[in-house]
Amino acid sequence: MLGICLGSQLLAAAAGARVYPNTRPGPDGKPVPAREVGWGPIDLHNVAEPALAGLPARPLVVHWHGDTYDLPPGAVHLASTPICRHQAYRIGRAFGLQFHPELERETIATWVRDDADYVRGALGAEGGARILADTDRHHAAARPIWDRLLGNILSLMQ
């Protein structure tokens, strides 16, 4: 099984973990929502994990979430970011990815258009333009890395 974004959250919940809104400390120290939207690197952990074979240590991915989860019991932690500690995990032959390695350039543009309020709420008025510019700049180089990750995962699920 492969769960991406909401799918990774559902997999975590089904495996006994808590799913909840992602937060960070605000200026007054109280939690505020922490949405992770747009292009950014993930930090890989457990690099001997076969699912991560052949990947750079900090691949660029597209994020589009405001929720997170605790790792399910027995899960192997595979990736994180400073904003969201649990970006990827494996539990048995099931994988959860909080980020989006499946996206085509056109899909990202559609999400920016159709989810404009969410993007503005996370990144401000120029957030959509920034995501589109980052897509132009990074997608061609990121796509083979994403394909490698997905290929690794699919081979491990057989």
C-alpha cells in the first residue's frame, strides 16, 4: 500500500497513530497552524532503507498539507522537514508519504488555481506565482528523483 498526503494520514491512523493539525509556536508561544505548501526539500532518514536507494539526501518535493501525524507503532521513519517532522515512513510493506512525488507540472498549476485561497493563506498573496515559478525551475530535475522513489517503493511492495 502507498498512501500519499491524506493517504499517509489515513494509513497512520489505521495503524494506530494520532493525526492532527500541524502547528508551530506563534509569536506569543501559543500554537498556530503550520501549513506546508509549495516546493521544499525533505531530509531523508534511514538512508540504508531500500525505498530511498539512489536518492539525494535532500530531494526537492511539493508539499500541500496542514495536517500531520505521529509515527505508527513499528514504523520506520524515512523523511522529515523542519515544519513537519513526519514526511515519510514505512510500516511493513506499506508506505506513507506526506509530500507529493506523483505530480505533473500541469497538476501543480491546476492546484495553484483551484486552491488559491489555501495557497494565499499559507504563503501570502504572491504564493501561487512563487509555486509556479518554482515548478518551472525545479520540476524537470525533480521528476526523475520522484520516479526513482516511487519505483523503489513499488518494487518493495511486490
